[in-house]
Amino acid sequence: MKSTLKMILNLENGKTYTLDLVNPRADLTKEETVAFMNDLITDKAIVVGGVLAVSVKKAYIQSVDEQSIA
């Protein structure tokens, strides 16, 4: 099963930006994820079209089960 950590940040202009991390650690915690996202915001590391990320919206792990049919 393929898993992807989706980290969604709110931008200054009211839009959102999603960061994807493929195959995150199985023991990844909410606290670690939120702390990382807050560090990105504090360090002004995320700028989308000149617009800064200002807050955490949400984070979740998306799991996809791929089945070959051919």
C-alpha cells in the first residue's frame, strides 16, 4: 500500500498550499508533523507566488491500495 503525508498550510491570501511526502515513517506523530509545519512557517520557508504560509490547516496520511489488472 502506498502512503503519502499531506501537509496543508494556509497562505496569507486565504488560499492553501499542500506539501506531499511519499512513504512517511510508520511511527510519525501528530506533534512531530505540526512542529515541522510550524518551523516552515516561522522560517518563512514556504512562499507561493510571493505569498507566505501563515498557519497550519491540517495534516493527514493518504493510503492508496494499487491493484494491477494487466
